[in-house]
Amino acid sequence: MGKKDYIIEIDDTIRIFVYCETIKGKVIRFVVKLEMLVGNEWIEIERYDNYHGYVHKDIIGKNRKKKNVIKYELVNNESGLNFGYRRF
């Protein structure tokens, strides 16, 4: 199983965090998060992942809890990872 994670710095206060697990080149788990620096803490704004068995986007509210969830049940993991990565 291959695991990879990295951060893409957009500027001093915005970044994208990417995590991906693969087996034989096939994506089995992923998360792509848009984060914003508030004070000294990185806060999640949006997140694409497949942690509930399907690809979806979580929109995080000011209280740091899920405000909205958009399901992409017909999208496979590889496409979901690419979609999330390119969306930000």
C-alpha cells in the first residue's frame, strides 16, 4: 500500500492539504482539504474525501463543524481525488 501526503502553499494564509492511499496504483482512500490560517491555527474550509464509502465534499462552517455535505456517489475515487485537487 502506498501512502502520500503533501501541502500546496497558495499564499501565507491559504493552503491545500492532500492525502492519498493506493493499492497497486488504485486510489482507495483520499482527502483534499482547503485550509486557512486564522491566528496561529490552520482551519478547514472545505474538504473532498471518500471516508464514508463514497466521494463527497464537506463545507465547514465558522463553528468548525460540517455546514453542508455534497455527495458524488457516482464518482470513483481516482476522479474524486483529481476533482478535489483541481477544484481548489
